[in-house]
Amino acid sequence: MSSVSARAGALARKARPWGFPVIYIGWAYLFWIPLLFSDESVWSFPNILFFLAGGASPLLAGVLLTWLADGRDGLRDLGRRMIDARRIPVRWLAVIVLFWPLFDLVMAGAARALGLTDRPLSIAWDVVTDPRTLGFMLLLSFVFPAVEEVGLRGQWLDDLQERFSPVVAALINGAGWAIWHTPFVWFPGYYADTSFSPQLWWWLPSIVVQTVLIVWVYNGTGRSILAVLLFHALMNFTGEFLGLAPEIFPYMLVGSVLAAAAVVAGSRVMRSGPLRHRRPMNGQEAVGSEPEHA
């Protein structure tokens, strides 16, 4: 049995960094393809079971590959980075909390100034006052990102950054994330209770560019999964709460590109080479995992 485990571990380490997207995307599409041919809402039974089974793929792939390749020490490291708030310095907490509200307000102001819409915001107070709507938005904003970030950033991004620079790793990571999200536009009823109606031509590039910002936060907070979970969740929640006009969303790609370019040019955590020796050894914290300046 131990020889089987050793061979599986060796295979998982050899498959880095490409084993993750094979499991991540393959497992998800296996369960999601039937939804594309359904006339019922993705939230109806039994469609929701297929959706959730496929949606678990980033967590499944991340935990499985971490366990096979790095054993219990790797899983403990993954768990610590998921719950340890001490990894997030105050300056980075401010970035996490304020970035998306400020970004969305700037984009709304630009849309108004350029004449794209005369009502760029429509604050959805029911998001916080109606229990059903609040529960749904918390699910979309916090629970789903938690499942995604453990594997997508906590495991796969680390593998990528051991081989590539942060920017290249972010683009590859974001491309995988975009491919995983592609079927969402065709899931019946998925966005029925939101103001978001994505089109692939602007949504998929936005996902890739937003990944650069997520990697910036991840590297700046010493590889904190909790930090990127909150950053990702607030990106989702803020846009829905502010009620951004649908006309704005395609143009937000331009804002995201400018923000990502500023981050790449101005932050040293995005200009370093491939990260080395990040994995825990004998229960010790990985080298090079201290939070950085923004």
C-alpha cells in the first residue's frame, strides 16, 4: 500500500503544474455538460446537484494533489493559510476592503462622464435587507470563492510560480479560471437573481486580468488564501450591492487592464522571478512567505 502511495505522490509531483487544470476543468465539465442541455434552472433539483458536484472541482483538485504530493504537512499549510488572519497586515486589509468599492465607483463615474448611462448605480438595498437575497449573495460571494481559492490559488498558483514569474503565472492561472467559468453563461437561470449578465467576449478576458490583481494580493500577504478569498468575495458582492448598470460591465475590462498594469509596474511582488522553496518541509513554514509591501 505504501508503494502505491509513493508512486501516486511521485506522479502528482511530476505532473506539476499541469495536473491541476486537468482535474479542475475535467471534473467540472463532466458534471456540467448535462446542465447545458437542460430546460430547467440550474438551481432546481437535480440540476443543482450536478452544478455543485462540478463546482467542487477546484477544492477537490487542490486538496487531492496537495495530499498526494506534499502529504499532511502540505494539507496543514493549506489549512493555515485558509484561516490565519495574522498573515494579512493592516495595509493589505485596507487594500482588500477598499479596492473594489473604489474601483466600481470610479468606473461608474467614468461611465456617467462618457455618457454610457445616466444611472450608473442602483444600490440594491434588498441584498442586505431581504434574508433570501442576502443568503443567495453570500453564497455566491463568499462560499463559492472559498471553494475556488483553496485549489486555484492555494495549490495551483504556487505550482505555477515555482516555474514562472508572477505575471506569467497569473495569466496562466486566469486562463484556466476563465475556461472553467465559460459554461456559466449557458447555465439556465444561474444569473436570474443577479444584475450580472456576462458575455464571453468581455467576461473571459476580465477574469484573466482580475487574476493579476488577485495574485498581487496573494503574494503581498505571504500566500494567504484567506486574503484572496476576501478579495474575490468583495469583488462579487460589491458589484451586486452597488447595482452597476449593465452597460458598464464591458468597459470595466479597460479599467481592470489599467489597474493590473499599474500593479505590475508599481509592485515588487509582481516583478520577481519564479518563487522557490515555498513548500513546507518538516512542518516548517515555507521560505519567502512573509507579507510584502503593496
